[in-house]
Amino acid sequence: MIPPVLVIRMDEGRHEVARKANGFMPDDEGMALYRAGQLALASGPGPLLEIGTYCGKSAVYLGTAAHERGAVLFSVDHHRGSAENQPGWEHHDHRLVDDQTGRMDSLPFARRTIEEADLEDAVLLIVGESTKLAAHWTTPLSLLFIDGGHGRDLAWADYSGWAPKIAAEGLLVIHDVFPDPADGGRPPYEIYCSALKSGGFEELSDFGCGSLRVLRRLAPASSR
């Protein structure tokens, strides 16, 4: 059964900002992410962290959950676009190309999205490589959302670097998990399978939606 804290309706103004923000997450998956953020913060005080800000769409869903609990979402991205965002690729958006440098730059769009959602108190944008940050990160996370580069090396590096930072009973959320290879790339599905096979996570199927999967880190056997 969903705890009462999770039935709070998302603020309509922020919900509208999330819906219209540039990105690749359907609203039903975004709402599932919002509920996962609520669940994580109902279970522990640690911060939330997402890998892959892009233009801030998912940060509004998670950031709203953080705002409601007086918590913080750290949103990490180098803002130069993944391989699939580059010119000539399927998900390229020419509006994100900096006229002066010719490079992708989604940071101004993310800043604007967070400002429009009035979430600058709850969403901290971190600009840089996620794996380099992971090497210096020590605070246990209530929730980790992986939605960065979907190439094999990048996805596995994010998972390997950040999954150990999740607190006991904390959540691991992975986007673009497609069991059928015809529907999407394999790395997100592979790290999802690896997390389950490790024995350290259980799936919360009631919280998943579409290609979004929600897993919970199991507490050590000695503390159960």
C-alpha cells in the first residue's frame, strides 16, 4: 500500500513547467519519478541525486518532491549532450547549439526551467562529469536516478561509481530500461539486470512506469 505521504498531488504550476520542458520523459514516467522521490524522502533524510539534467525536465519532478520535504536534489550533467544529442543524430536539437562555440550547451535551458518552476532552493545544478564527482562524493543518497549517457561505457561507469553511494533502503531509479532491444539501447537494461542479480536490490514494481524502473537497496542482513 502507498503511504499517505505519497498521495500528495504535485503542484500544478510546477507540473506544467515539467510537462512543457524540453526532454525525453513522458509525463506518466515523470510522475512515477516524483512519487519515487517522495518515497525515498519518506524513508530517509539523505539528498536525491540525478545523473543527466539535460534541460531540467526530470529535475522538476524530483525537485518538487525534494522541495516538499525541505530536501535537496543534486542534478549532475556536463551539459554538452550525449552522443545521441550531437548533430546528425536522432535526438539532436539545434536550439541547444551555442552560436559562438558551435557546441551543445543545455545549461541555460536547465537554469531557466528550474527558475520557472521556482525550485532554485531545492535543485542544485552541478556542471561536470558525473564519474569524477562520484570519486569525491561521500554523502549517502536517499535516491539515485541514472539517466545520463546511454553508451555502454558511460552507463556502466555511472552505475559503478554511484550505486555504492545509495543508503540502505534508498532507491535506485533507472530510465530507458527496455527489455526488447528493438525498443531502445541495451546499457540501461543491463545495469538494471545487474542490480537485481547482485542481490543488493529489490524491484518496487508498483512505482515503475513505462521504461522507468525503481529498485530499493536492501539493508544488510545483520540489520534486518
